[in-house]
Amino acid sequence: MTVAQTIEAKLRQGLAPESLTVIDESHRHVGHAGHRPGGESHFRVEIVSAQFAGKSRVERQRMIHALLAEELTGPIHALSLSTQTPDEKIP
């Protein structure tokens, strides 16, 4: 399983998102710290989940970081997050 697939599986299981997009942006960071040949180091996640309701931006990020704790200590060097509830979702 790739890192992107692991991220998607863990977030789907932990947050039951209405929508989830995991984008490997490693190619944009060639020559920067944490970049590895073959990518799978820098990711952007766009997620819409009802479980974010009533939570601040920081609380939402902490929820995701808790689910991805193992990956954040290893293969993930950078993680950019866009977190929304279904009510906040931009059409």
C-alpha cells in the first residue's frame, strides 16, 4: 500500500468523510528538505466530514494528526490540510 493509500484508508475509517482527496505534491518539493526520490513525502488533503462540526481548525488538524501519527513520524514530511464540514463545503 502506498503512503497516499494509507492516508486515505485511515482518514476514511476514522472520520467517515463525505469527500476526501489525497494529493501527492512531492514533485513540487524536489531539492527541498524531506523530499525523497519517488515522492510520497509531501501531501495535500482536502476532506469534508460531519465529525468536524463544532471543532476549531486546530482541533480538526489534531484529529487528522492523531489518525496519521505513525506516518507523520516516518514517510510524511509535510501535510497541508483543508478541513470542512458538509455545511461549509464550497460547491
